[in-house]
Amino acid sequence: MESRRKSLLKTASWPVVHFTFVAGIIYFGSKILYNNGVLTEQPEWEYIGLYGLTYLSLEMTFFFLHERFWAKFGKKVR
């Protein structure tokens, strides 16, 4: 069985890479929409960062719960 500590470390290490990816996708997607006239204002890093952090905190929470669920009940799956 995987320890809680290992689950927490895995949960904490993933967002470092993932935040950069999510924020980049949001920023460049917003930039494309702005350049094509869909958005009326330039994308701002503050809002992109806030959205990215909100998204990642929810994702980390559910990832941890998912990990613990599989650690407890995954032994039965073959």
C-alpha cells in the first residue's frame, strides 16, 4: 500500500509543471482570441494566474482523494 506521505508528495509535485502548462494554454489561447477580435481586452497574467491556481488547487484535492481511494480499494482490482 502506498503511504500518505508519498501520495502527498506526488500530489504536490505535479502542479509545478502542470500550472505552467495550464497558464500557458490559457494565455496563448486568450492572445489568439484577442488577435482575432473575439476578446476586446488583452489577456492579463493576474487573471490567468488566479484561474490557474484555482483550477490546480481543485485538481490537487481530487487527485489526492483519487489516490487514497485506489490505495484503499485498488487491491481488489486485478
